[in-house]
Amino acid sequence: MKMLKNLFNEKCPICREVLISKKTSAFDAIVIKSCPQNHYQKEFHPAIETSIESYR
Ligand SMILES: [Zn+2]
């Protein structure tokens, strides 16, 4: 169980803060996780089974 939980606790590759999940009302199918310091953002698109990573 602990290992499984770690998979969902993704961290910023720059400052190692745990990424924060955002819910967007306009795009419910998309999950956005971002660094609290805005270094890094990851978008999950379950419909097309793709994730997009971006650095700021
Ligand atoms: Zn960061």
C-alpha cells in the first residue's frame, strides 16, 4: 500500500515539493498537477492516455 501511494505523490523535479492537483471545471477529463512554486506542471489526459509535462 505504501508503494502504491508513492506513485501518486509525484514531486517537482526541481524543488522536490509534492505536486498539487487541480480540478478544472471546464475540462473535467484533464487532471493538472503542478509544483507549489510553479516550476513544473503535468497534465493528464485520460481520454487520449497522454500526459504532458512542462517546465516554467
Ligand atoms: Zn518546484
